[in-house]
Amino acid sequence: MILSEGRSMGVALPGRDGSPGPLRDLLSVPALAGAVFGAAVELAAIVAAVALYPSGMGEERPSAGARAAVPDGTVSLPDLSVDSPVLLVHGLCSNRAIFHVMRRGLRQAGFRRVTVLNYSWLTDDVRSAARLLADEVERICESSGHERVQVIGHSLGGVIARYYVQRMGGDARVHTLVTLGAPHRGTLAARVPLPLRAIRQLRPGSEVLTELTEPAPGCGTRFVAFHSDLDELILPAANARLVHPDLQVRNVRVRAVGHVTLPLHHGVVGEICRTLREARVSEPLAAA
């Protein structure tokens, strides 16, 4: 359940319901029932994600919305009213299969150009993954004829996309960045003793996350950050909120939705579709 939205032109604000209520409210029967149900759904989502993982391996087929060549050899440009491309970025130990519900929802909402950056889950650095993202965005802009794209990043994918936008000039290409359970302020779960540098970069106070706290004046991308009170991988859960004085941010709080469930949750998908529809006709086409 989506509880509230905090809107800010610069600083993310708490939702309209304000700060969390007293402990007795958090331990109420409805809240506990919701948490139990959300945990059960999360377990089912994890099982589904594992089962679907093999289907997300390998190269993706070109999007049906790509520009088509006409008989004279030129390329047909989409009409200005056609939606801008949407690029999805998965998290660690995942691939494009995690977005099967998201893709279907976006396409039903009218977004015909939906692709996934299927980077290796063994990626060892947020920065190198961000460079892959930059290359993919340029390819999409060239093939679609649009100057900017919409990006949705789940977990580590949200941090990768944010790094590209803030630190690599990606705000010139990304109109809206939606993050789902992204550890913007790090997560204590990243303190597990695993050798991947990308995991260490998600620890609170890491070099990468410190870079993202630096000034970003004039950043032209708008941000929407979904965070859940039942996110078992973002510790504390509030660290998935995005707070930065130079960014245009809307934080969206979701109740009783686990980390893996976030990109599969129909309510979350519906809210993302509504958010992106606001911008779907506002992006100019690139010069031919």
C-alpha cells in the first residue's frame, strides 16, 4: 500500500502523514497482519525471481518501438506525441527477468520502448556499471530519436543510475529517474563479508555514496524514490529515501512491501506509470 508522497524542489519532505506514529501504532493488529502478509508475498517473490532468472539471461531482442527503416534507406522518426523510451536497471544478483511485471504494466500504459540494461550481477564497481548505462542510454537515444529517456532502477540499479545522472552528466539524457529500494544512504546489510566491491560501495559512508552527497547544482533530472517499511535489505529502511539539497525529489513511502516485491508490486507499477505519463509527451526528438 502506498501511504504518502513527499514532494520537494531541492529537499525531500516527509509524507503528508508526517513522521511514523507511536510504537503502539506500529504494533497494532492491522500493521502486524500487513507485515505478515507482506513477508509471505516477499517470500513468494523471491521464489518467483529465482525461477525466472534463467529467462533473463542472454541478449534481449530489439524493442518493437525502435525506429524502422523505410524503403529509401532513411529512418522514420516517431511522432512527437509518442512516449519517450524507458530503461530499466536491475539490482545485484538479478537480471531483466525481475522486471516482467513492470514491463507489462508500462506497455499496457502505452510505453512501447521499454528495455533493460542487463549488466552482469558480478559487476565489481558502481562507476563501471554507470559507464555501461551511459553507453546504453546513448544507443537508445540514437535509435529512438528522443533526446532524453526515463530510467527505473531497482536496488543497486538505482544507485548506478543516480551516479550516472549526478556524476557523469547523465541529467542531460535522463528526464526522470525512479528508484525502488535503492540504498541512497547505504545499508547495514552491505557489511556482509563478501568480496564484491559493489557491495562495499553500498555501505553507509562509502566513497561512492559520499560522492553522491556532493553538490549537484543545476541537475535537470527529477527523482522519485520508493521506500518501504518492510524492506529487509535496506537497513534502516529509511535509507532508501533520497535527500539532497540540489535535487528535485519526490519520496514515496510504501507499506508492507519487501525488497524483491517492489518491482513486482502492481500498486508501485501503477504509480510509476502515472509518474512517467506526466513526462511522456514533453521530451523533444533529437535532430535527425
